[in-house]
Amino acid sequence: MSLNSPNWGEFPEDFSQASPQASLLEEVEKSVAAELDRAQGLITPDWASVVINIEPSAIPRETADPRRIIEVIEREFNCTYDISKVAAINPQVSDVAALAHEIKTDQIVGFNGGWIQYRGLERVTMIDDFRFGQQTLAATVKGTTEEASYVCGRLASLLWEAAGVPRKWDELAPLAEAHAYRTSTLVDLGVPLLSLLSPTFHEFVRKICSLGGDAKYMGSFGSRAAKFNFDPLVVPHCREIDLQIALFDEISGVQEECTFNLLLHSRPDANRSRVKIMSELESSKHSDIVLALIAKLRAADAAAKK
């Protein structure tokens, strides 16, 4: 069903129509891909995060003075130390005492808010939060994973500054053992999420949601419809497609479960084409696969109309 269809809440007459010829689909894909390439710079994340697992020697938690840590970090990022975990136990505790307690007990130390000017650009990137632990540096920003990584790097340098030993991130980066990313983007797929499901499932949904289908008896509407003798309008929509991807290291036996999510951003977007896409990828790779998905879907939709 096209994005611009006036009947976006209805089903097409035929979900099982044959796929377009490969040559036609390839031709349309090239045209759509060219259009998306021109717009690539417009696909920017609404938020992104990075978690860096790093050797303990890179984070001078016990060496740095807690008061100095708060001073240099709040000065650099215009942020606020998150005292909430300790304050929940002792509401009268000071920031310095709370931070000293979190460091002593090996807890994750967090800061909220703030902003950065990444690489001297005029664009200001807002920070949601960032934190450090015994072997962890992490940040979430309203920007890219590159910007979130920059926050982590500056955080590490500031901790060393608070300890009285100036060190740049370039010296510490080799001590990083692993990076984990998340990127979220709001995009126009060109088709609603429901169109991504198989023709067989579409046929099933169309049947149960038709005038004589059983979907009208769902929830409390079923009893109301019987009591007042009316047929409710049934409009299905897809809220989320959750793709689980398992990664396996055959040498160590370690397995990791990752996700690629397409989900409804807001209720008014139901059966429309704007969706939120989240992945456990750094932002540049996330953008590449989102653009590839959009190109594929739009090309298929355009070819089907020819």
C-alpha cells in the first residue's frame, strides 16, 4: 500500500500479487538509491549511545579528588552530578560525599544534561547523560555515536586532570577493550510497517478484520457491539518489528544477542510510513543499512505500481 494512499487504514484488494520483474525492480532501485544518496546527510540520529569497556588503569577513580572531579566535569560539560542513588539513602549528603561513596563502593558514577561543541563546529550537541565506572565509560547524546564517543574520551581526560596528571584520550584509547553502540533514527520508510509482513499474514489479518471477521469481538468492544447491535470499524496496525540477531564466537563460545527494531514512533503515525529504527550499530553503519532498507522498500513499492 502506498504512503500516499487515501485509504491507509484499509487493505489492498490483493496481497498475493506476483513480485515485479527483477529487471524492473533493479531499475527502480537504482533511481531510488540515487535519490537517497543525495539525502544521506539528512538522516541524523535523534539519539545515540556508546558504552566503552576499558582497562581499570585508564580510569583514575581512587586517585582523583572527588571535589575536583565534580568541578572539572561540570565546568567542561555544563552538566549536573547525579546524586540521586546516594541521596535516596541519605537526603542530607553532599555531592562530594556522595561521589566519594560511589567511588569507594565501585558504583557507576553518573552526570546528567550538558552539551558539547564537537570538533569546534557551530552545531551544539545536547547530552542526555554520561557515566564512568571501574572499567566503563558511557554516554548518550542527541546526536551520533561519534559524538557520544567524544564525550567518553573527554570524560576520561578530565578524570586524569582531576587527578593532577594531564592525559589525552589518544593515550588511553588503546586500553579500550570493546565498544557497544546504539543508534536511533526517525525515518520515512515510504510504506507502513504493516507492509513489511508477508502476503500470507496479510491475508490472515484482512480476513479477521473484515466486516464478518472475529477481530471486532476483541476487548470490551465485543460485548458493547453485541449489546447495542453495531459493527465497530476494525483497523489493524503494526506497532513493532523486533529482529533478534545472535553473534557467536566459535573459539571462545561466547554469544551475544543484538536487536534491530522498527517501531511505531507515535499513535498518529500508525499505518503511515514514519517509524523509529533502532540498532546496536555505530551511527554511520546504522545510516547505511537504514538507507538500504528504504531504497529496497520504495523501489518495490514503485515497481508494483508500474
